[in-house]
Amino acid sequence: MSNSKEVTIYDIARKLNISIATVSRALKDDPVVSKKTKKKIADLAQEMGYRSNHFARNLRTQRTNTIGVIIPRINSHFMSSVIAGIENVATSEGYNLIISQSSESVEKEMAGANTLFNNRVDGLLVSLAYDTESLEHFDPFIKRKVPLVFFDRTAEQKECTSIVINNQKAAYEATTHLISQSRRNIVYITATPKRNVYIDRLQGYKQALADQHIPYREDHVIVGNLSQEAGAEAAARIREMQPLPDAVFVANDNCAVGCMIALKQMGIRIPEDIAFVGFNNDPVSRVVEPNLTTINYPGYEMGEVAARNLIDHLNGSSTIHSTIILRSELVLRESSASKK
């Protein structure tokens, strides 16, 4: 069976006995064409199954009106919030998104970047995988002057913009809060210290201890993948520590909840025996009992700012060489109450 012939503006013009130029202008909503004629052309185009040839138009304009997004994990409330913010701005400006997930693998990140480059995206928004060290796979974008914006997990790249929070300050506030609640034996659960967010949060934790004259102990820093399962594994290590720690600060809420649940199953009382602070202010922090003290990380706002910065650059109204720092805040809940 042969495929049905693609409907063109020539077919519409012939059917209505008008010029091809008039049909073309009408479909572009050119004010030169009257509303009555536009409606007649639009109705017939829909009836005949006409599809706009975006590919040909893109060749003329050198734009695809598409933005690429690379993120570590889709199944993260924080990343979902970021994507929602990006989509809100991008859609309002007439851009589509192509989203690639690295699954915390630099190899998948490289493959995703290559695919997005070959799809000729107008710009790229990236949050790096755990194990990304070199940024060479983004060089084709930079050489072709395709704007590149990093958010959350960023890296030093002078040709790009970074959207972050002050992770060191946030971790400092979280740790200092636990100390103010008469907690001095504080364990920190984090991810591999290759990424800026985890390097900075560790520095904030260390600085808070130092400022209160509490010795830093490497055996009190537990490194994992920050999943709920990693939280449960960390709980088993914490339970064996002598003396038992009286507080735990975790670099994300999901892992904190996994650790809390496992410790409670071992008979540990929270916050009476061990106080907890998480990071991100995910919905799970308000479901676990007791509710989890955490750092509010403005994911939706981060997505909006990243997309707006990128599109402004595409429109020629901003530069792409800067660092934008968003505000975060400590959200106090029952999990970090003082010792009774």
C-alpha cells in the first residue's frame, strides 16, 4: 500500500484559487492577510491534514526551537521540580524540551550530549552525573557557540553559566542547628566528593564543627549513593558506633528517611537518641514520623532561572558567563528537637 501524499501549501492555494504567498503568510499569522482569509485557509489546512514543515523552516532560520536537558535521575522529586520550572519557561517562549537521563553514569551523559548535539538543540541545560570529571563531551556545543547552562551539580567552565545555591552555607546552618540542640557527636552521610554540591556541603559540615571546637572525624562521614537503601546501610554502621552518635546530617531527604526508618526498627528513638537533618525538602520529609528537619532547595525556581537565562542568551539579551546563587533556608521540624 502506498503512503498518502503529503499536503502542501500549493494544494491549499490551488483548492482556494489564491496565491501561494497568501497561504504562506496566513499560516505564519502575517497581519497582511485578513482574518477572514486566515480562517478560511486554516480551516481547509486542518481539513486536508496539512502539517507545517518545521524542518525546512529550521534550515532557513538555523533554529530548532528545542532545548536539551541532561539530568542524573528522573525519579528524583528535586529534579522533577527543576524540569517543571524549565518547562514552564520554555513552553511560554515557544521552545520544546528533549530530556536525557544519565543515570549517574558519565558514559550515558556523554552519549546523551552527543545525541542532543546531533539533534541541533538551540541550547543545553545540564546537571552532572556523580562520576563526571572531564567536560570534553560538551566541547562541541562550546565550539559551535551553543549556549550551555549548568544547574545544581556544576563544574568550572568559563564559557558557561552555573545556577546553584550556597551549599556550604546551607550545610553549615544545618550542622550548627544540630549543635545548638546539644548534639556534638554528629555523623554526616553524603555522596562521592567529586561534585560541587557534595564537596561544598562537606566543607560546611567541617566548618561548623571547627567553629564549635568539635573534632572532625573521618569515620563519621559515610559515603554512598544517597538512596533509601544506602540510608538503611548507613543505619547499620551507625548502630555499631561506640558511643552512639546523637545526630545525623544527610545530604538528601530520601537517604535520611531510609536511615531514620532503619534506626527506628532497631529501637533507636528519634529525636530523643539521634536527631536528624536532611536536605532538599522533598515531600517525603513531611510524611516520615517524626517530620524531617531539612534544607529547602528551590528546585522549581532553579529550573525557571536556568531556562530564562538560556533563552535570554538565545535572544541576545544576556551573557552566558556567570554564576547565579539562589537562596535556600533551614526548615525546622520535630526530627531535630533538642535532647530532653
